[in-house]
Amino acid sequence: MNARPNILFLMSDEHRADVAGFAGNPVVRTPVLDELARTGTVFNNAYTPSPICIPGRQCMMSGQLPQTCGCRRYGEDLPPGTMTFARRLAQYAYHSTCSGKLHHVGQDQMQGWTTRVAPDAEIYEPHIEGRVASEFARYTPERGTGKRSNQIEIERAGIGEGPCRQRDRRALDAALDYVDQYFADSWYDRPKLPRPLLLKLSLLQPHYPFYTDEAKFTYYLNRVPLYLEERFDHPVLSRTQAGAPVTATPRDVRRATAAYYGMVESVDTAYGQLMARLAYLGQDLDNWIIVYTTDHGDMLGQHGIWEKTQFYQGSVRVPLIIRWPKHFAGGQVIDENVNLCDLFATLCDLSGVPVPPGLDSRSLVPLMRGQQEDWHNESISQYGSDRVMIKQDHLKYQYYGETAPEVLFDLAQDPAETTNLADDGTYAADMARFRERLAALGHGPDADPNYVNAGYA
């Protein structure tokens, strides 16, 4: 039997899909990602299962939507022992190793990874076993500490080190040390070969706070585009994540955007360093499966919104590249709607590992082989208990519970997402179809009480 392929999984945090050279952005410098795209497969319409950090990451790992796995909000986590793609590949002899951010916040800090070399491990307060609530109530954080408002983040963006850059440096260094030991181990001459490796380098940038070095900031300051569209009139879609509106001058927006672009470039450079080290150690990366993605995007002030949690394209659409040139032609661009949940089944398919039942995950391999005819061309994203996005073909439907209007965007006609067509009679049949699908997904006034999963299998 042929050896299973090594897998390099590269992940950033809060990276807008359109801030990359391969996505057509003429300003940002991303030569490493651009080369992966040139020699790999780009998925133009990839979406996060949830436009916020923890649910988005846990749903990707488990191959299940929030409604299926129960991880719907920030602070919730997968149950201990959940079947993740790291756990599944480890069952088939993979060394599953992560350096950097995983954002597991419960008792199971590994969730299938067999090694973590630069962990961000932290058990959040609600997940502490035997937590005595009255004791925790005695300690109130000082007013003004903790998460800063979007207003402060935008006003302070610019030149600086920042916590994300510091932690990313540690994650990269740990990953470089690990591959040295894994493939060479010049001290003891006992590398971990021949078992296959799933190696994930998961960086925090370009997540806020927005800081970059002076050279990058200066380069981007007078080049970056600004998102200055008017707010969309909707009780949910007009609100930024932290609730309070941001009053930002064009100068504020420009500085924050320039720092963000600099952080994207830093991520690109880090990936190049790791890949160069693997090549130095004698690895032929054309024999590796390489995946690049992020957990969600960032609005960057578009429609007056910062951060994420919204179903706008800037927040919910993500970059996704899969590269394996020994098996798939490079330069492919796929426009079908796909989801980060699909990576579970895809990695299993590519590595020859059986896919577990009950997932909301579809292998992307048929699309990579040019077989689009049987693809269910939709992608789903959920946030909280009652917010749902369903993208089918070029139409994007959004449900916000019974207290806010439904929204329908036709991205073919309105890529900037400025016109709500939910009440347009021309789209009545489409709205009926979306409402039926909403119910099948366990949401809305007619929600299926027996919901199990998205029904792809």
C-alpha cells in the first residue's frame, strides 16, 4: 500500500477573502499564497460555517454545522472526544501536530491533535469542572479592562508590535523547530518517519488589534482601498460586533486598513519560511497536500461595520486553496459554493481515510477533478440560535429570527450587497425554496423538530 501523503494545513485568523494577490487585489503583497494558488486549486466561493472565531473553527474541525455540533456562540466548545479531522487522521497513523491557535476552550484542549508545540491552551471559566459560581462572583474585572471597543481599536491602529505578531512569532519558531526534529533530528538521529504528518501552522494575524511594522505600514498607507459604503438599513446588519457604532474618519479607516494589509503580508512571509524549511530538510512539497484558509473575514469598515459575525461577504466568505500538484492540475478556480466544514471529508478523501458518518461535510475532490454536475451548490453559515445564511448559486438568503426582516441578496446583480430583495415578487419562488430549506435545517417558524444534520450524506 502506498504511504499516505503528508499534509500541511496553513491557517490565519480573520482574513478577508479579497485581500490577497491571487484574489485579484492589486495592492497587498502575498507571493507565497499567490504561488500556492497558481499551482493549486482556488475556491472562489468558500464560506465559514459561522462568522466568529470559536464556532467557525470547531465546526471546521468537526465537519459539522453549529446546529449539528452544538457550538453556536463564542465561548462554547465541542464536547470532549468529538470526532475531528485531526482525531480521524490520527486513528490512521498520522502524527497530528498543531503550532498556534486552535481556540478550544473546554476540558478537551487537544480535540484529536496528538502534539501541540506552541499552544494557546486556556479553559474558559464556564468549562472549569466543579466551578463554584459564588467564588467567581467575588472577582469583578476593573472597569475599562478586557476587550476594547471597535472605536478604540480603529483609533489606535498603526505601527507597533501587538500581541498577535508576538504570538505568531512563537508559533512559527516552534513549527520550525518541530520539523527540524521530525525530519532530521541531527542530535539523536531518530526522526519520526515513516508515519505521515498532519502539520498545522495556525496564526493569529490579521486579527485585530491592527499593528504592523513601520516599513509595511508606510508602504500600504497611501495604497489601500477604503470601504466607505453607507450602512445597510437593517436592525442586525447595520450593527457592528460590539454593538456600538464606530465613528471613524477616512484617516482612521486608512490607518487600520494599512495595518491589516501589513499583517496579511506577515502571515504570507511566515508560511514561506515554514515551506522553505521543509524544502531545506529534503521534502518535496509537490508530494504534500497543502491547504490554506482562515476562520472568517473582517468587514474593515464596510457598511460601517468592523470585525465579523455578519453574513456580509467581507465577514462570511473566506480564502481557500488546496494544492497537490502531483494529483491535480494547478491554476484551477472553482466557483461553486463550498464550506469549511467540507475540509473534513476532503482531507479524508485525499488521504484515503474513510469518512465518518453524520457529517455536514462533502468532499471537494470531485470539484477538483472537474465533476461539478452532482454538486449541491449551497453553503450554510449560522450564528447563535436563530441567525442563518443559506447561499445557493448566486442568491444569499439570511434569516434573523422572528424579530428582524429576512434578507435576500442577488450577488450576480448586487455584489456590494446593498438591495434587499426578500419582498421582491420576482424572487417569490426562491424565497419559498429558502424557507423550506431553513425549516429542514432546524430553524424558523416551521423548523423540523427531528433535525439531525444538513442531509448531504
